[in-house]
Amino acid sequence: MSEKILVIGAGMAGIMAARTLHDAGYDVTILEARDRLGGRTHTDSSLGNTV
């Protein structure tokens, strides 16, 4: 049975940490407060242009 790890935050660092831990054999769960992944990195099209 592998150790269980909880990663808080699904920004770039959290996602990479989770992947690295998963690849090393850990059972990883990611906890994210928002309804999307990526942290502060996201696409915004609210003004008609994609940024």
C-alpha cells in the first residue's frame, strides 16, 4: 500500500508536485478551492479577445 499525499492547490506548482509524487508511487489527491485547475493561470475572453 502506498502512502497517501494531499496536495493543496492545483496551480502550476501543485499540479507538478502531484505528478512528481504520483510518478514516484504515492497515492495523490489534489484539493482546489476554485472550479478549475491552473491557479492564477487561465484564459479570459470576457472583453471579446482571448488573453
